[in-house]
Amino acid sequence: MTKAAIIKVYGKVQGVGFRFYTNKKAVELGILGYVQNKPDGSVYIEAQGDEIDLLTFIDWCNIGPQWARVSNVESQFFPPINYDGFYIK
């Protein structure tokens, strides 16, 4: 079953390759959507995929790449949108 989520990641998540590795993980799991840095220092993600893969992706966001220091992750589910890939904005 396809699900979609908005994910907000807080902590030391900019300037550490978070968007690059998020894209890599999304492609690996077949997740569609996008990732972007926000002015407040957080990372914003819209992600869509199979429920199990999406939950795995959200779990990964709680850790991030080696250099990141994630302090908090907020996620909320929303109706799926027709994304055609995963992008870095």
C-alpha cells in the first residue's frame, strides 16, 4: 500500500551531506518525493512509497549520514501525490 509523509529533521543536518544521502537512501528504497534545506536549519522531506519502505526511510532519517547529528524528527502522513522520482531541491 502506497503512503506519503512529510518529514522534518532537526539538529546538525545542513552542511553534512544530509540531502545527498537522503536522496541515495530514497532511491535505494524506491521512495519518491524531494528533500530540501529550510532557512531555520532543518531539512524538509516529502516522501512517498510502499508503507514498509517509507517507515524504513523515516527510521533512517532519525539517524542520517555519519556527520549529521539528528536531534528530532517529526513526520505526518498525507494522501499520496504522483511524484515521478526523488529530487534534491
